[in-house]
Amino acid sequence: MSDSLFSVSFYELCQLEEIQSHLVIEVVEYGIVDPLNKGSDDASEEQWVFDTDSIYWLKKAVRLHQDLEIDWVAVAMVIDLMQQKEALQKEKEAYQRQLQRFIKEDNS
């Protein structure tokens, strides 16, 4: 999942980030983000809890939808590509750190 340090309830998210509840529901319905407890049978929308990583992507999705006026399917695709890019960048950085260790060992 995520290395999140805290989580926020559906109500807190809507209030703190000033995002309308129907937009949060749409973002979840399109699979752009998933609440931590979405799989629970008894978790209604009002009981959803989001981690900080989900909040980051949710805000980005809402901004793309509103500012660029693109539909949710396109937003989901853009967010997916952005997440893949971010994952590849992290992987590249990890490989570069490993390479630097090997180079330092060879020079010693």
C-alpha cells in the first residue's frame, strides 16, 4: 500500500481540502484512488479513510478534471501514467545509488 504516516476520513478530506463529496466519490469510482477501508463490507462512503498518498493523487485528479475540463476516464489514464513515471523515477534513483556504491568500492 503506502508508507503513509496518517490517514484522513472522508468528511475531513472534503472539509480540509475543500473538495465536494461527489467529486471524491467519482474519483474512487473510476479507480483513481482507493480508500484504505473500501474493501470492507460495512464501510460506507462516509466511513472511507484515505492515506496521504491517496489524498495527493485525489487532489491532482480533481484539479486535472476541473482545470483542463477532461472527463474522468482521461483523468484516470493521466494519473496512472503519472504514477508509473514516479515509480520508474524512484526505481532509477535506487539503481543509481547502487551503481554509485559499486563505483566507490571499485575505486577503493
